[in-house]
Amino acid sequence: MAVGSGASVAAMGGRTTLVLYLLALVAVVVGSDFLLFRHHFWARLLANVGIVLIFGALYLRFPSAIRGG
């Protein structure tokens, strides 16, 4: 097998997509915390839970697009 075989390149692309997806999740959570809910603990907590639930639903709905499969 060659060093850059198709299976390993596809697996790396899937990991890259997943890492970018998780970085987008973190960016949205942190951005909303700092921009909108800085001094509102309960609103921040509820918004963060909602954002994670939405990202989780998208992950479950479109797993092949996110995992790169």
C-alpha cells in the first residue's frame, strides 16, 4: 500500500470535518456567551444547552456529511 492510500485520506478528511464542526460549536457557544449573555447566568446556561442540542441534532441528522462518510 502507498503511504497516502485512499482509505487513510478519506479518514483524515472525516476527522478534519468533525474537528471543524466541534470548533464551530465552541465558537458559537463562546461567542454567544461574550456577546449576548455576559451577565445573565441562567440565560447563558439555557442558551448553551440549546446550542449543544441543536448541534447534536444536526450531527445525528446528517452524520455522513459531518463525519465525511
